[in-house]
Amino acid sequence: MTNPSGSFSFDLVIFGATGDLSLRKLVPALYHRDVAGQLNDDARLFAVARGDMSDADYREMAAAALKEHVAADEFDAARAERFLQRFRYLTLDAQKSDDYLGLKTALDGGDERIVVFYLAMAPRFFGPICTQLARAGLNSAEARVVLEKPIGQDLASARAINEAVAAAFPENRVFRIDHYLGKETVQNLMALRFANALFEPIWHRGVIDHVQVTVAEKIGVEGRADYYDHAGALRDMIQNHLLQLLCLVAMEPPNEFAADAVRDEKLKVLEALRPISEREIGEKTVRGQYGRGSVDGAAAASYLDELGHASNTETFVVVKAEVETWRWAGVPFYLRTGKRLPMRHSEIVVQFRPVPHLIFPAAARDVVPNRLVIRLQPDEGIALHMMTKVPGPGGMRLRTAPLNLSFAEAFRGRQPDAYERLLMDVVRGNPMLFMRSDEVEAAWRWAEPILAAWTAQDDAPKPYNAGSWGPSAAIGLIERDGRNWHEDMR
């Protein structure tokens, strides 16, 4: 099923092709892969949505998306025009069986051809669309289906989606996408750990004090207010993105670099997460909601202003997670995410323990423990902060300095976007960077009691000003443990 070659013949059918995700991420990603020569001349793209429009209408919409979301120095008008000619637009109501007959006709002769059905839709449509595809005979041996997160709103709905999808497509042809796993730095985390003798021997509770995972966003809810108010930050970010990052930090070395070997180890981490009881919820979690403030010097509205009505939905979450294994016992993982924070920034910080004994004179003893900072966005790279001697003849003075690897500087040339990599992995039939059904359900089993405890306590989220790093309680949570948030984002 895996095709390691450079270019591919395939059909890609995008359900929800007129939506924000498709136009902002998928269309530009496909354009870049076409420019890179990874789409064969006979690769076909089908845009599917409910509205009536012609092929030319959709191509015009996609062209506007390319101009908005592709950097000016990466846009080539002639190549863009050739790329846009690949698109055909099909009007289809996802819940009407007869409409799938038209799709089957459009895909004529595709039984032995790779066909990817990308469901850029709300999760409630995943099961019905897969059922209809199977009824129309469109789930051939070379057909794959891509599901965008979130997979459900809770454990029960996630199971229902997984069961409905599994009735139409076997697990090895279901690709649950988490675009964070497609980021270069996230994959480099596995290289860092398992391809270097330096880190793995010290990757345990005896040397590591704690781990911080932060995904910060400057933006508010923007056009996603209705979805977001039913989801909140824990469902939208913690249950999927941040838990997946935690898994890659905490997993044991797999026996081989193979999809199920890696995903087996991630599952073990999820199953080892210590449940957070209702009694502990105030000690180990903080939920917040942004009020009015200032971001980049401009006034920013509150969440309630943007939403237009009262709501207790959280836009900021901190969770103190614990992995109950021999390697990680006693090492907290602080997970933090929020909207309307001071900057767009995502990182993993591995904080090492202090040196056991200082040999230096008192004047040189301002020693900071080492830390490894893995930057996911916007400037992907890795920095190891170490103590060094300040140059000069003035005696032994110590200062922390980073060994800094910036991917943009170290590897010249354009780095593919996460969606570019993940889309081509689907075509190749490589599921390593995608979530398996048991991973999704294990993540929900851990997250659901937190949601239930918040509901039971019925406390309003703590307010914070837009443009700040969240409510003061988030600082208090980590400072109670004698630690501080890493906010030096250089």
C-alpha cells in the first residue's frame, strides 16, 4: 500500500471544499506539492460542497485563496493557473444517497486508483458520509478517508464516529489528522531522542524536573465562534494537539520506526495518564476566558463581545498532567493553551534538574538549570540552554547561553507546511503521523472527567485581559510547585 516514489497519480475529493480549512490550508498545500512535482499530470482534484457553482466559479474562489495564503515570493501565476485546472466542482448534499451516484460517475474508473476522501466537515458528518460512500461502492481497496479533528465531543460520540467509519473503511485506510504531528520540529523530536546518544540516557525522572507544553494563539475565535463555544479550549486543543505532543515526549522507544510501533507506544502513554478527580480539579487545572485588552498595540474585544451572548466556555486552559510510569513518576507535564495571548507561539520545554553540587565561588553561583526548548512555531527549531563562562579575564562568571538550531537557517530553502506533508502521507498510505482510533478514545477517557468536574462545580472561567498570558491562577498553579512558566520566546 505504501508508495515511496516522488510523484503520484490519485484522486482527491474534498468534502466542505468552500470552507475555511479547505481554502486556507488544503488548497495552498496542494498548490505547493504540485509546484514541487508531487502531483502527476493525471492527478485529479474534486471540490465538493452543497452550494451551486461551476468549475470556473470554484477555481476563481481557489485562486483568491492562493493569492491570500501563499507567500508572494512562492506564488507563480502560470503554475497556479495550471494547478487550478485540476479542480472540478461537484454539488453534493452529504446526506442524500442519490448525490453520491454523481460522485461515483465523476470518479469513473477509480477502482484501482488511489482515491482520498478528505472530510473537512463537522464531526457529525463523518459517519454518514462514510456510510454513503460505502453504499455507493466508493470504498474500494485503494480508497482512504481523512478525518479532521475533533473526533467527537466526548468518549461516547468519538466511539460512535469510530464505529460508523470502521463499518465502511478498515483502520489502515482511516487517517485522523492532527496537523501538529506534521510539523518538522515535532518529527525532529523523535530524531532528537532516538537518533542521538546524548539525550535518551538522561530522558527520565532522575534528570528531568518537569516538562511544559505551550500552544499560544494571538487570535480570538474569529469566524469559529459557534463551533468554539460548544467546544472550548480543552476539547479544541488539549485533548488532541497537546496530548499528542506529550505522547512524543513521554513515549518509550518503539522497536522500529513503523506506524503501529510508534502508535502503540503513544497509546501506552495515554493509558498511563493519571486521572484527575473532581476533588483535584482546582489544584491541577485552570480555565480562563479573555476579556477586553490589547494585542500588538490594538484594542481587542472580549470573548463575550465576539460571541454576542453570555457563556462559560473556556478560551484558556492549564492542566498539570502526570504519567504514571517508571520513567516519568513524579515529573509533571504542564499543558497550557489559550487564545488572545501576547503572541502566536508553540513550544515544548524540557526542564532539567539543577546540578547536584556547585563547585564555583559564590560570585559565580547564579546557575540556572539546563533546559531544552523545542520550538514548533513560528520559528521552528531547537535550543539547548547551557551554563557557560562569560568571556574575559574578570574571573569565573557564569551565564546561560543557547545552542540554537534554527531550521530556516540550518536547512536553506522552503520548508513544507504540515498539511503538505500529511496530505502526501495519506496518498502514500503511511499512517504514522495520524491518530489511531484507540488513541482518540484513550485521550477522551482522560479528558472527559475534567470536563465533567468543571460542569459539576459550575464555576465561571477566570477572566484575563486579551494580550496577557492568561489568568493569574495559571501562574499560581505552577508556582505552588516551586516552578515558573518559560516565557523567554527567543
